[in-house]
Amino acid sequence: MGQGGLGRLYDRLAVPGQTLALNTFGLRNLRRMWAWNHYLGSIESTERMPRQDQIALTAGLLRESMLSALDTVPFYAPYGNLRQALIAPQTDPFAILGEFPILTRQEVMAAPELFLSNRFQRKDLVRTVTSGTTGTPFATWMEPRTFLQTDALWWRRTAWAGYRFPQWIARLVGDPIVPMRDDSPKQPYRLSWTDRRLYLSTFHLNLETAGRYLDVLERRQPEYLMGYPSSLEILAGYAQQLGRKLSWRPKAILFSSEPMFEHQREAILAVFPSRIVGLFGTAERFVSASQCESDTYHLSLVDGYVEGQFGLRDPVQPALMTPLLNRAMPLLRFQLGDHLDCLPELECPCGRTLPAISPVVTKQEDWLETPTGRRISPSALTWAFKDLPGVRRSQIVQEELGVVTVKLDVPQEQMTSAATTVRNLLTPMFFGEVEVRCVRDSQIEIMSSGKTRFVVRKLSRRDNRPTSI
């Protein structure tokens, strides 16, 4: 339930109390689900629009976003001369966009106040923080309505996969629903009947608990299984190790947050033969793409513009994204670091005309392992790196089973505080089995995509063999 006060209160509850809390939270999810479906219904016509109509729609949204930035965002004040051209109806907004500078994560993080619109009160906005899988958590602000709309666009992947309430979804993502202090829970999962969620604790996934996860999946028969690719691969590996043959078959397996590599797909399908459906969504809520029944990733169109989605762009240049819904922090031409190949000429067999992209490979992390054989998804570990003052980049390196080294690019005067926070949060995630060493390092390697590899596992072949408890 998170790391804040509510999370600590939740952790103190007995299992029935935690179940009640999750079911109460599920009522909120039901309201949100209704709102998501309502919004998706309002934009359904964009899915099969003629391309010229899609371009016109995007141009109008882009024009509004640039005008909002020029009128209300301090950083864009020097570019006020572009306003006259933008309000002229014959002007091409896509050409005007190219007059704005490319933004990097480092520039925004250095002076975030310059990029906030003065039209809004901070207390009225929603703050989102990236998970930190790039090594550096990044905060953006948006209106509650924008947050709801972008949530709905992420939900569209699930709807396209065929989900209809009251079907059940089993979740193997970073939900902290079992207290970390319980390193060997008898029930490493929780149920929410109100919104039909079976929560499986990613943090407690090991050989012993895997059997219980498989038991409850077999017993509850949820229609959908959702998870990080690394967590799904770990569970599938344990099922093979346990010799489990399941009669349960989900209608679809839903994944996001990490790329799905072919070896992971093969391992997952060997245990859970089903259709695998992906979602690409930036935590900053710039753009999103859902995978259709023909396995094509379609951009949502209305939430953001990727340069090249309607035509050619320099294939060497990283993807440049401009949000179309977020007026509170309209970061024009933001270089996120993800590598996106736009496919403007693709005609998808599903019949949707939404712009297409190739599957996104954004991260190269691997899961970590403890001496007793617990395997920890990198995405689950990102909780420890949210809101760390002064930390520019971070990286977890494992070269032996009992030790991880956390590299922190942080000013010297903030190193002690940051290291203490990281150790206190990571140690229980490893159930006390792994020593967490923190070192200050201003030279963390940056990949060609501009991202820092969050987890680097360098175990020897001898140490890399799975072990049992």
C-alpha cells in the first residue's frame, strides 16, 4: 500500500483488516473503471479515423499545447515570437514545433519550477514520480482530469484484450500488499472481491511461495494474469522447477513496465500458454501505446505526439515527445530516452488506423537473487528510489549472492542520508539475506539511449544457479 503513513497503517493490520482495506480501495477502483470506460467511449472514433483526420486532430491539440506553454510556462517566455505564427490558421503546427528546443530530463530536473504553468495552484495538481528504473526518479505535475484520462488510455490495453467486469485479474506487479517484515507469509497474496483483483506479492516470490501462488491461481481461475515480464518469468521458472502442470489457462497475460524479451516469452508460455499483450506507457504520461489483437502497438494519439508518427524522422535521433493533455507541465519536444520506431505506413489487420510503433525496448535490467534462491524483480525494487533528495542517478550491481552494491550519484553532503534511506528500504525487500552497500559514484554508465541501466547482475555461473530453500 505504499511507503507513506497509510502504508504503515496497512502493514500493522491483520490479514482480515488488510483484505478489508483492499476491498475498500477496490470500490474506488470501480468508480475509476467506470470513468475510464466512459472516456474511452468518447474517443473511440479516433481509433479508425482516416489518417488526414488524425493529423488534423493532432495538429489542433499540438497548437493548443504550444500556446499554453508560451502563455503560462516561464521556460518558454523567450519564444514568445512564435505565438503570432501559431494563431494564424494557415500555419503548420508541426513546423512550428521544430522551432522549440529539445528538452532533456537533466534540464527539467535542474530547474523544475521553470516548466510549471503559472495557471494552476500546486495544491490542485497531481504529482507523479517515475519508478526510477532509469536510475533517476523524475517528477511531473498534471491536472487530476489529465491523470484520469491517461489512466484510461493505459486501461485500453486491458479492454482490447477482452476484459469485461466482473472478470478477475491476478496482479504480479509491485503492489506492496504483504508486509515486508513477514519474510515467510502463509498467505503471500490478498483478494479484493469488489474490483475482482487477486494481488500476488512480487516481493515475496520464491520457491516456497511460488507453490502457493500456483495453488491460488488454479483455485481462483482468474481470467487475466498481469505482471512484470521478469516476475512472470520467475514464477514460470519456479513452476517448472516444482514440476507443476496447471489446468488453468488465462484468457490473456498482460505486461508493462519492462520489455518482454523472447527468452522470457518462451519461459512464460511454457507454463501459462495464452496470448501475451503489452502496454507502453511513460510514467510521465507523455504518450502511450496499446497492443491490439494483431499484436501491433498503436499510439493513443490524443495524449501525446511522437515526432515521426505520421512520417519520416531521423532514425538515429531518440524519440521526441510532446504531451497533448498536460497543460500544467507541457514539456515540448521532450527526449525521454526510450527508443521508438514509428511505423507510419503500417496498415494493421485489426482495422485500427491509430499510428503504430514497433515493440519498445527501453530497459536492460535483470532480476536479482538472494542466497536462499529468492528472485527479485528490478521493477519491484524501484520503490526504494522514489523521492531521494539530491540523487541524480542510481544503479544496483550484484556480483555475489549475498551482496548488492548501490551506486548513488549524489552530492557528498547528501550521501549519508540517501545511503541510509536506501539501505533501510532495500534490506527488507531482500528479507535481510543480502548486504546492501552504498557507494557514491558520479560516473555511472549511461547507455546509448540516454538511460542508466538500473540493475546490473554479474553473478558467476556457479553463483547464478537457482537454489532452493
